[in-house]
Amino acid sequence: MLRTCRSALLLPAIASALSPRAGWRVPAPAASRLCMMGGGFGTSTKDTFKYTGKMRPGKRSAARKVPKKIPKPDYALDGVPKARGGGLLPWQIEKKSEADIAGMRVAGRVAREVLDAAVRLVDVGVPTDEIDALVHAETLARGAYPSPLNYHGFPKSCCTSVNEVICHGIPDSYKLKDGDIVNIDVTCYFGGYHGDCSETVLVGDVDEAGRKLVRVTYEAWQAAITYCRPGQLYKGIGALIEDYIEPHGYASVQVFCGHGIGKVFHTSPNILHYRNNEPGKMEVGHVFTIEPMINEGTVSHIEWRDGWTATTKDGKRSAQFEHTLLVTPTGVEALTARLADSPPLTFL
């Protein structure tokens, strides 16, 4: 799950000066969202929002419950993360201990198994809320907590981002259609650690342009992972991704980025998927996500009134993939790596 340009990690006095991309977007307060609707505090139900593509909000079910026996992150009850990972500055990155790494391998495996279960469910006519229900059940069955649930108030247990939705799509009554593409973003909290991964899945018969977008996004993501090893500059990830996608006329989203992860859901470093001059070198023991969001058209986005759903400004499609990665002496280990029985990648 992504971080955004607003800081939730640095002290307010230095946040804007040092790291304008250091946090997950916190949705607007309820009153602000009412004003954004253009109807003030009135009772009109007419939706006057200017959507950019064909996707619209559906009917949302109630937030799912988590048994008391399941260990929970510090924000589970009130939606407010308390723990801070890494250092005060964005280039101060925690080196994970052997115990941390062992715990993260387990959390990553749990997240992979849950994501695989969700991908297997994808089919024409399946509501995205049904995907969320499965993710929730599969997560709990493994003794884990679905990390997105109530993180800054997020209402569901995973994100389902369809077609022009870039990220943070809220599962609802929308039924997947033939030709859709959908990104499923799963994070699981197990044993005190978060494991985070996502895949974009083809629904039915997707046109060649859509298949190409997903395939090129996957290839750029894989190239970025291959680049990683001790001593490499973090800023090189974004340059490599843009060099790969630009010949195809695609754009890499700049508002949302990858992130450090561990006991804390989102921490340093910021992983920017475009050319940048962010400081920092990879060292053994660093753990972070690479999760580029690649758009068919413009890099610009809009945010729906729910305060979460981000879509492309021109209504064209967006694709994304994500792993949680550990820097090793010889390269990186994908802690959320695909398994021998993971669903096949049908776009290759």
C-alpha cells in the first residue's frame, strides 16, 4: 500500500522542508468532504462530481470485524498510527536485525498467500467487495490483521483499483467487467511486522493496449528490482523505471511512492518511481517496497470525494505491481515473492 506526498513521518516543523513526499494521504475531515460535494450540508443526493473515466463509487458494506485474539497494529482502534520507524530524516533508514528479517519473511509469506487467494477469485461479475471479504477472511485465518483496515480511517481490508483508478480504490458493490484490469493491494500484519504486495490482474478478454500497459509496468518493475543491491542509489530506481516506460508513451505517477516497511507500515526511505535527487544508498538490512504506478496517459490525477480513491485525470488506465524487498549482500530478496502455486501471469 502506497505512501503519498503528505508527511506522516517527520516533525511538522521540518516536514515540508525536508521530505514533501513522506506520508500516506490522510482523507479530508467529514465537513470538508461535504463542502467538496458542492452541496454544502444540504440533503441533495445528486452526484455532481466530475469523474474522468467510467468508474463510479458503488455501495459500500460495513467495515469487517477482527477478533480480539488477533494481534493488531497501534492504529487498529482509532485509525491513528503512533509508532515511528527509521530516523528523523528521510535518509536515515533502519537496518533490520536478523530477528526482524525472520519476522518479515513470515509476514511477507502471509501477504503473498492472501494476495494469491484474491487473484484466484478475480472473474467477470465478481464484486470488488467480495474480493475484500476473501482477503479479510484469509488474513484472519492465518492469525494476521489486514493492515489497511482503519489505517488513517481506511474502511476496508485491501485496495481494489480498477481501470483508471491509480490506487487506494475502496472495495464496494462494483462487479468486475470483461476487459477490466484490477490491481489488488494486500498488506498483512503478522508477528509484529507488515508484509505488503500487489498485482494487476486481467479480467476476461482485455484489449491489447491494456495487456501491453500491464506487461510493460511489470517489466519496468522487474528491471527496478534487478537494479537493487548494496551501494546502489535509491534515486536510480525512478530513473530506470522512467527510461523503460517513456518509449511506450506512458507516465510514472509522482504523487504516490514506495516506502520503507517493518514493524511500522510506512517509514523511510521514500521510493520514488520517477527521476529524482532524493539522497540515500542501499545497505544490507534495508527493507522497502517498489510499487510503480504507470499510466497510459497523463501523470496527473484527481481524488474522489471519499478522500481515498485516486484516478487518472484523463480517465485512461493505470497499472501497478509491488513487492516488499530486503537488501542482501548480493542483491535483494523479495519477501513477498510468488510461490510455485501462485496464479499464472496471463499478460506475459
